[in-house]
Amino acid sequence: MIPGYLSETENSEALARRFEKMAGAGGKAVIAQLRRDMQLLAEAYVIGDPESVMLFDRLAMECRKLE
């Protein structure tokens, strides 16, 4: 879920807290470790890089399983 993309969502801080809670023990450290890579992937997705779009969509499907 990307805040503000296609639909209204909670503010980004609330969304981050909810994701951290779903990630469980140690999730905060993993999120911090992967933050820059995910930011780059999201930027590549926005510009339409085909491989990035495929990878981002696959990761999004895996994250949906947490909901």
C-alpha cells in the first residue's frame, strides 16, 4: 500500500507503525536495514523500469499476506 496512491490511506507515520507491528520482533531493524534499497526500488517503479516493476509487484503480493 502506497499512501495516497489510488486511494486515501492513513498518514505515513501511522502506516509505518502498523507495518512495524506486523513485521514482529526484530522488524524495526530489518526495515531500517532495507529502507534505502526499497526507496530506490520504489523510485525505479515510478519511472517504469520493467524489472523493478516486476520485483516491486512480487514484493507487494508477499506483503499482502501479512494483512
